Amino acid sequence: MGKTISEKIIGNKARDVVEAGQIVEANVDYVMVNDVTGLPAFEQFEKFPNGTKTYSEKIVLIPDHYVPNKDVASAEQAKRMRDFAKKYNIENYFEVGRGGVCHKLMIKTGFVAPG
């Protein structure tokens, strides 16, 4: 059976043949992080050894799901995202009022394109 589109794309970036279920290291163009996926990712990132390169130019932070904030917990999530962006000098941080729907914004701003 042929490869899925995901296997082809990830395999290209991993420079290896990949199959569903594998864990691979891939040199991706960008990583989109939203206000739902960000906090668990930040917690894991903070566990990396000191001096780990952040690849800040490849990170795109977009608050989306809790905009406007619906309660104190979602406001705290937004603050943690903002603080992470500042701490690691993430230039591709779309503050509330500058962003939109994360998947659409990735296309609209040119982070995602055919090919």
C-alpha cells in the first residue's frame, strides 16, 4: 500500500522513510502553538537542559480558543503564553487583537503554503 500524505510530508522533513506509529525527529518549518496545546508543551520545554536552542524563529504562538478569556483560568493561560513569548523572544506571537483562528492565520500570514 502507498504512503499517506502525512507519511510523505513527515518523511520528507525527517529525511527518512516513516510509517504510522513511529516517533521521528523532523526539521519542520514552523510549529504552531495555541492556547490549548501551549501550556503542556511549555511545561515539557522547561524540563529541557539549560542552553537548549529554542528555535524561536520556528515557533508561532496564537491565542485562539479562549479569546476573549471566558474566566480567570483562561486569562491565566493567556498570560502564561504571553510570558513564554517574552521569555524566549518569540517574534511570531500573535497577541489578542492581532491574531484570529490559528489554522487560518497560519495560512493567511504565509507560515503554511503548498509545497
